[in-house]
Amino acid sequence: MVCTSRVLLRKYGNFVDNLRILVKGGAGGMGLPRLGGEGGKGGDVYVVAKHGVTMKHVQSKFPKKRFVGSDGVNSSVRSVKGPSGDDCMVDVPVGITITTDKGMKIGELDREGDKLRVARGGHGGGYRTEFLPSKGQRRVIRLDMKLIADVGLVG
């Protein structure tokens, strides 16, 4: 019995059912005061449910566990309205509950293709903000996998 349990531990011991990650939206782009230009919006961070992805795969692919949206582009003479930054997509398995570090529930991803924004990008600089951009939202979130048992032992 002891040898069997060691084999099971070695085979299934590296199962990961929750992760704690840092997500940060991109900062907005600078505005251009002399032409009244607006900077681009920073990129958002989304969590997307996909089949065939495991939490172990997410942990090994991104060992630093940091996901950051790209910054918005500054306004210039050639483009008075700066382009927005690219969004960051985090692929996770289906059946994930997303909560903040304080325990507040953000949402659930129960079906493939479900998408949830977990960090918002900053606004670009414009006339109302004196052409200064704002920073993106930064937070630490937990990804918890919902596990449903197929078999229960009683007695």
C-alpha cells in the first residue's frame, strides 16, 4: 500500500488547482497640447476560458505570473488621436472562479470562450486631464478551479 501511494503521489502530486497572479492594465498615451491631441487608451487584461489548457500549463508558461497590457501610443502630429494599446489575453481552463486577494468574487468562467476583464487600461491624456495620461488598474487576483468529485467514499 505504501508503494502504491508513492506512485500515485509521484504521478498526481503536481496537480495545480489555484494560482495567484498579478494583472496590470497598460498606461494611457500622452496628449499633444499644441494640437489638442488625445493619447491612446492603455490595453486591458482579459482572462479567457479554453479547453485543453491546465493550471499547470499556465504556471509553467508564465513563471513570473505577471500579465500586463501594453501602453497606449502618444499623440503626435501624424496621428492626433493616438492608437490604443494591445489587450493581454490569459488562457485558463474552463471552470475557473476569479477572486481578488481580499476575497471579493470578480466572476466565473464556466463555458469555453467566456471572457472576463480583470484589469482596465488607463485613459489617454486629453484636454480634461491637462494632456496627462492615467495609469492602468493594478491588482492581484486568484484563479481557483472548481472541482467536482465523480466518486465519493462513505464509511
